[in-house]
Amino acid sequence: DTGVSQNPRHKITKRGQNVTFRCDPISEHNRLYWYRQTLGQGPEFLTYFQNEAQLEKSRLLSDRFSAERPKGSFSTLEIQRTEQGDSAMYLCASSSLTAPASGANVLTFGAGSRLTVL
Amino acid sequence: QKEVEQNSGPLSVPEGAIASLNCTYSDRGSQSFFWYRQYSGKSPELIMFIYSNGDKEDGRFTAQLNKASQYVSLLIRDSQPSDSATYLCAVRVSFGAGTTVTVRA
């Protein structure tokens, strides 16, 4: 297992364009999370899936953000009509709901996708 | 009020000293508490988790949980330069802003 994989690693786009990030979780993990992190701040929760169901979405998340996990495996995060304030590192993490209770819901993060909006 | 708050840093300690990190949370019903370490330019990685009141020790790290006070802490004993990083407290899916620790050789 190669861990959590995110693509692309870097994306530079112009304001108003749409961007999409992909996350491939650890294969046996059934939960998948998206976070956004800016310099000097902790990861900000965006949303999470259990299998293909989107169970929670941050109230702070703009309607321009949408995430999918159609087959319960990889996930995509799309940002429509990007704004300069969307510039950040987008982190994906996965966890196993069925891990022993002593280790349940421990997040394993990918390397992230850095978005720069010009 | 933020869901998870950490003591402001940065925190500078000499090598071999104890680094003490604090975290408070707002949701009294929270059940799972985590400490992650994030090196500059890297993603967070788990140090340890705690679910029950009291102390939990793992090597040089000790996590302490007090649900009545809604307080979680992390102690790093015998601090090493390699411990220099940002330490993130997480409660369920929410993270604090992190405390940056620098260990002086």
C-alpha cells in the first residue's frame, strides 16, 4: 500500500476557473476526509465520506465546493469559480472505521494538493 | 468560540527539557482526542490518541485528558531537536491552529 495519494500536487489557476483534485485513500480505509490548510493555521475540516456516503459537510463550506466519492474508493474535490481566497493546501485523509477501537478514526494524510489562484 | 483551541506559541525549550502543550475544546460530548505532529512543508502525522480520562504514555510522549474541564494536553519529555515541529490537537474531525515547538540544542 502506497498510502494516501493526491493529485495534482500543485495547481496554478486564474480566478474564476474551476479546479478538481483527486484523492486515492488507503485501500482498506472506508472513511475519507477533505481539509484545507493555510499557512500558520491548522487543517480546516471541509467534508467526509463513509464509503460513498457524504456524512458531514462544514457549514463554512461555500456552495462553490463539491466533493464526490462515487464508488466508495477515490474521491474528487471540485472548486468552481475559484477566488484568490481559495489559495491553500488541500489535504485528503483516510481512516478505517473497522480498525480496533484503540485505533479507530486515526487519520492518515496524503501529501496534499497546493492551489494557487492568481 | 472555536471548537478546538491551543495555547499560543511559539514554544522554545532547551534540549532535554519537557515541552507542555495545551488544548481545550467546546463540544462536551466529544469522545476522541488526537495529537498530530506536522513538520514544515509536510502533512500531519499521528503522535497519539486518547479516549479516556487520565494519562496515556507512549515513549517520551504523555497525553492527558480531563473531560470535565474539556482539556487535553501533551507532554514531550527529554525534548530533542527532531521534536521541533507544529503540534496539532484534534477533537473528532476538528483541528486547533497548532503550537509550534522549537527545541534548542
